[in-house]
Amino acid sequence: METSGITETFSGIVETTTVKKIRKLLNGTSKRAQFSFIFGQTGRGKTFAAREWLARNDGGYIRVQTGDTLNRLRRQVSYRLFNHDHAGNREIIEYLARRPGYVLIVDEAALLLHDGAWATRSKNINFFRDLFDGVNDNGGSCGVCFIFTDCSLSMFEGGSKAAFFGQFLGRLDNHLNIPERISLPYELKPVLLAYGLNPEDSRLMRAAEAIANGPGKMRTLYKYLALAKEFNVKKGEKIDAQMLLEIQRSYTSGIYKDE
């Protein structure tokens, strides 16, 4: 078990409504060679669900890092496809044109927009647009999905850069806005069931809701549930609202429950 995983438990991924929506978007991106965006706050399971989809489908994952240059991004894509970092645009496009349904997932895509001079940022995001166009113009069917954290589609629709981003809005085939507020019946209930807990326990549900809508969102809830499960297995302590709230207080104070 990985306690930092967004939707991982002892038995695997939890089928929350958010996971299903991300999977549906990526299926469409693959099937229809789409240019798609996912928007959502940190801790909402975007990366974990995308990686879970990639484990069962043809595609690649890269994570944009602070200060990435065009050459560094190209090397990331090259290494993902060829296990070396010196492929050029033409080689990448020709290769992807022979992989119908391939989806390149670009995580932390907001860093493409926020770092460096505007000319540099334009080149960085245009790199992925050029790959997408090149593959599909050469008879391929590649999809590209950008994952944006802590921003929304509205940033593309106004402001000083709206004219530039208009070209992306015009080709935006699909997008998913993950709500900030956590859904009780569609997200919290299946998570509690996955940990063998009773979602009809109103005190437990309220505690889980408070944690999931606080800092870290669902990531924090999974971390606390994983710790609660450890205490349950090792010490036989019952997992209830009091235990979850004690774990939350421990993390807030820096004095951990098992110490």
C-alpha cells in the first residue's frame, strides 16, 4: 500500500465519480485523437487516476517541472518514447503516427504558462501543439491531455494572453473541471466502503467530509485512512470518527498518534 497515493487502498483504485470522469475523458482523448484539458485542485486524484489509466492503455506521462525549457521538455518526451533523450520533433511525430490511440499526458501543465519570459512559455506549449498537429496531419491519431492544478478554463478566456490562447480554445475537444467541493455520496461513500467502513455512520462521514474538504483534499483523507488502518491492524483499535480526528490533530500539532 502507498499511503501517499490518491485513490489507492489495500485492494487498488477506488471507483469514485472523479476517477470515472477522468477515465472517460482519457478514453475519448484516445479514441477521437483529442486535445483535452483536466482542471482541478491539488489532492483531487488527477495524477493517480491518469497513471491508473496509462497502466491499461497506450500512452505516456511527463511531468513539467519549474524552469523547464523547450529542449528539456523534448528530451522528456524522447526518453518516454525511446529510452534516450536525443530524438527530434520529426522522429517523435513519425513514431507517434504509428501508434494510433496513443495519449501523451502532460502533468503540472500550469508551469508551461507561469515560468520564464512569455516568448519562452509560448514555445513550450506550442511544442505540444506542434506534436499533436504533426501526428494527426500525417495520418496518425495521437491525443494530448494537459493536467492543470489550481487553475481553471477561465484563465484561457480572458486577460492579456486571451488572443494567444484563442487558438487552443478553438481546438479544445474536451475538458473536465473537477469540482472543488467533495461529493459525499459519489466520492466519500465508495472510499469508506473500500476501507471496510460504514458510510451510514453519520459522525464518521462528517469527519471524513471535514478532512477531505480541508488542506490536501482527498490526498489527506487517504493518508489518514491508511494510518487508521495500520492502527486497526496492529493494535485492534476501531476506526471511527474519533480516531480520524485524533490523527488530524496529531498532524496539525506535530505529535503523532503512534509516538
